[in-house]
Amino acid sequence: MDELAATLRALKTWAGDPTFDTITTRVNARRPSTGRGTIADCFRDGRRRINADLLLAVVAALHDDADYLARWRRSIRVTLAEKQAAAQVRVSARLPDEADPFVGRERQLAALDRATGVCVITGMAGVGKTRLAVHAGHRRTRGTSLFVDLRGFHPDEAQPPADPAAVLDGFLRALGVPARQIQHDLAARSALFREQIAGREALVILDNAADEEQVRPLLCPDALTVVTSRRDLADLAPTTRVDLDVLSSAEAARLLGNDTSDDLERVARRCGYLPLALTIVAGQMAATPDWTVADHADRLDERHRNFHLDDGVQLALHLSDQGLPLARRTLLRRLAGHPGQDFDTYAAAAVLDDDLDATAEHLRRLTAEHLVQQPVPGRFALHDLVRAYAAERAGEDERPTDRRAAQTRLYDHYLYAASAAMDALHPAEKHRRPALPPARVLLPDLDDPKAALQWLDTERSTLVAVCLASPPHAVPLAATIYTYLDNGGYPADAITVHTAAREAAVATSDPSGEAGALINLGVVFWQLGRNAEARDRMTESLTLFRTLGDARGEARALGNLGVVYNAFRDHAASADHHAQALAKFVEIGDQVGEANTLTNLGDVYVRMNRLTEAADHHRRALTLFRTLNHRGGEATALTNLGDADTRLGNLTEALDSLDRAVAIFGDLGERYGQTCALNGRAEALTAMNRRTEAITTYRLALDLARQIDDPAEQERARTALAALTVDDPPT
């Protein structure tokens, strides 16, 4: 992003260094109402987000040439794609499992046993940095453990080093921080992380770090932080430093599981005494018990002579790879193209195009031979060096058509599994998601809503990566997981997938896909308080839907614009858009859309003091939601109906509705809805002059609003409590 800003500054200088006022005047000729400060922001460093359309307008104001603008457009797309990919990272609230006994490193382990503060483990690729950090962690951990692969040196360019802000988001969620409480600013996330770790006995392993800048925001004075990297990282000033070298001859012999001998020394020497290479050869030795150590040493010598493989890891990988059955070799090569950090047996079966049992056996054998890692039960991963080797061999040995077919099956697997999971979680909204053609796809059992949610949580980063990696899958997959990302509080992921979907739709001349992506982006922008951007995206989508004659899309765009105008406090415009949306939903028979719009319109009518109409709309919505067995919608309608009845003086009816809403939201684990319902219940109790019960309920609402970091509901409860407890104000 800084390089992009620097290039823009260079263009400004080349263009005669016009003032920002001049540039603003030129830009406003193309897109009115852009301020000077907004233009100036395009040129500064340190930005974490850019408006691509505005940036292109600035470039055009400095050098309006079609070919030049096209080059900028491509550069911006690459920059944004890299940033979006950097935001995809998986963190773990536990350390990876250790499959094999640990060998050697007694001196280094002793240092790590005594370590406090920040500890840095450095060394070349394949020297065993991660294994040492994890083993030392298992020896020490007693409380909170966090682990993340920072992807500092990933061989796939589509997997850039992880964004520290995304890592902190994962850490905070793993520590139980609600999504609403996690701010988007890196400094704020870093401060909140330190606050959450304070007082805990915590171990944080930051594996495979790219540089100091990636690591600094992740450091916490109250945690033992172990950082591994191929770089020196001297500027971190660690309290403990371990410069890891290759194994000694004795340690290599122990790792290979044999007594010292000349043949064993030949094996170790050919492997360069690197733990990764030695581990791979040890796996092969275990798989061929009829071979002697001399046989393995002779074969390594032969491969070294014939293929000029001087690198120990390359030599070990080549030897082990050549000994694999064809199906297992093919699986290893194709797994190198997986866009995520880890995968399960179903994903592996998709790339191999085989049944689950056969694939599971292949993975078991590959894991036993240390070509595949299993950090936690049921999840598999490739070491960076293994991935690089396998990808290179795939490029040389497999036909491009076969590789593309394997990738398509993999992406189909994630699309169809996500669709099945969403059907289990939100069956009433199935008609709103893309209808997928029949396909032969092997899927896990996702009929149970809890299993479906667990699968989505586990695969979330991979689903985002698929949207970035495969434009043909981006449009349907982004639309499929829209509600999951919306309800789960993942706005950064939502912006990434819906932006990818929009770009894919534009590239393939798919106006329907573009319209859907635009409206989904608009909803995310509204959630983030970026209401002007939300309005613009939704207005664009409305125009497209009308051009297409898509009544359902038009109705959805109108309804969401109603929500945005409500945020602008333009209640008349909000009510008008909701009324248009309601008429459309009724016309096409979309009862979910009708019910949602009725309750949204009722909320606007409350703000306009049209209370009788508001209550009528909420009752109609409640009836529809119950018919649809849409419990979340039912609870929302009950809450809104209770609020309207309280203002109308129907206090018994209001309290009954709000009690039901609190119970349903509690069953669903929906704390925001429960907070709103509790505040509404307290208002009804106050109106009934049941002061003690009202105070208790407001305090419950305030506590819950603090937990989810909702300032509006906190203020609602505090203001009421201040009026009710003049002599005993809330803390």
C-alpha cells in the first residue's frame, strides 16, 4: 500500500506537482463532492484501506490516458488482492500435536525452559525451528496457548505474509472477545490483546515470521512469546535467542532410530543433518523394513550423482517421492495447490477424485512418512519446503488439464459443503442463496446446525481463499456464505469475498452477480458505519437489478436502502424505500423478505411516532416468522412489537412479547438481540411502576451490552438507570 502511495506521489511530481485543490477540482469534474482532504489521503503512507475508484479518478486527473489507466487498474487489483490474501490466517488456541518423539537439542531446550519475555529461534529452512518451539511449549504450557503460522516465507505467491491485524483478530476471538468489541485499527487491537493477556499464564508461538514489523504488534509483556524465523530479527531485542543449526551426528543417528554406523553417517551427511530431511528418510526407512541402512545410503548417493541434488531436503524429498505409489504421489502434488493453510480428508478426496477410505489411508501413510503433517486430529498441512517441492513436481509431471480439474473439484467441494452448511443453519433463507446444479461431490454430514456452524468456523479462512483463488466460484460462494459472515461479525472477510465476487462478475459480464455482490458490500459498509459508501453500492445494485428485471433483487436493494436512510435519520425516505420493498416481496411471494421488511418498516414507524401502524406491522411480521419457523425473526418481531406496545400503553401484552423474545434469543445464543429485548422489558416494567424489577433488568441489559461492546444499548440502559436510581447510580 505504501508503494502504491509512493508511485502516486511520483506521478504527481511528473505531472507538474499540481496542488491538491487543483487535483480536487479535476476529480470533481468526474465524481462530484470529493473533498480536498480525501484526495490528499490518497498520497499518504500508512493506509490500510483504499478506495480504488477514487484512486483511479486521481490518476486520471494527473494523466488521462486509457492505456496508462488500465495499467493502474491492474496494479490496484494486485495490491488489493495481496492485502486481502494477507488477511486470511488461521490461529489456534492450542499447540500443534507432536506425533513423534523429540530428539536432541538439550542445550537449546534448557535455554527455552528458562526463557521469559520474547524468545527468538532463528535458522535455515528445514532446521527444525517450529518443532523445537512446539516441543518447548508443551514442556512449559499450563494456561493459555496461542499458535499461528505467520507465513513469512510461503512458497506460494498467493499466500503472502499474514497481516498482524488479522492475526490479532484471530487471537482475540480465540480468547473469547466478542466480534463487536474487536476494533479494526491495528493499534487498538494490539492494546486489547495486551489487556486480555494481562494476568494470564500465557504462551504465544509466532511461527515463521517475515520480519520485526510483522511481529511487534503481536508482542505482549505478560506472555512468553516464542518467535521463529529464517531472519535474524535482532531489532526485537529478545531476552532469549536460539540460533539453531543442523543436528550433530549423534542426534541425527538418534532421529533415524539406529545406533551409530558408517552407513548411517552417510545417510545423515547426504541429508545435510537437517531434521526435516532426516525425518522424511526415517519415515521411508520405517516403510521399507526389508531395506538395510546401507541400501538407503546407496540410493541417496545414487540420486545425488544422477540428479545433482545437493540440497539435503530436496534429495530426501526426491527419494521419498519416487518411492510412493502413483495415487499417493499424485495426491501430494495436488495438495500443494490447496489455497488454505490446512485441510481435511474430504478436501484431499476431492483433489484425488477418490473415495474417503482410500484417501484417509493415503493421508495416514503420507503422515507416517512425514510428507504430510497433522497439527491437530483430522486436519492436515504441508511444510513449506514440501509444498514447494510438490508444486514444482506437479508442474513438471502432471498435465495442466488434470491439475485444473483437480482444483475445480476442490473448489466445488467447498462451495457445495458451504451450501449444505447454510441450508442446515438457515433453512428458511435457502431460496435466497444460489441454486447449485447437481454435482458428484463428497461432503461431510452437515445436517445438524451445530456441526454446520463448526465446519464453517473451521473452514472460514479457506472459503475466503477460494473466493480469491477462483473467480468462477467467487460469485456463488460469496453469496452462499453472506449470512454466515454477516451474523458472525466478520466484516473484513465479507469485504474481501464480496469484492472478489464483484470483480469476477465484471470480468465475466455477469450483471446479476455484480448486483448481488454490490448489495452485500453495501450491507457490510452499513455495519461499519460507512453509510455513504453503503448507499452508493446499494444504489448501483438497485439500478442493475431493475435493468435485469430481477424483482427479488430490486426488493432487497430497496429494503437495505431503507435501513441506510434510517441510519441517516431520514425516516421519510426510509419508510418510502421499505414500502416499495414490501410491495415487491408480496408480489413475488417472498415471505422471508416480506417479514423482514415489515419489522424494519415498523421500527421506522416507531421513530416517526406512528405507533398503531408500527404494532400492526410487527404483528404481521410475527405471524409470518412463526409460519416459516424462523426463530430469530420471531424474536426480533416480538422485541419490536413489545417496544411498540409499551409506547401504546399495552403493557401486559408488551411484557409477554419481550419475555418470549428474551427466552428465544437466549436459546439461540444471540446476545445482541437479548440485550435489546432486556432493555425493552425494563422499559415496560418501568411503565408498570415495577421499579425494582426494572432496575434489575436494566442492569442485566447493561452487563450484556458491555460484554458485546454495544454503545447504543449501554447508553440506553445507563440513561434509564440514572433516572431510576438517583441515590444509587450505576457503575
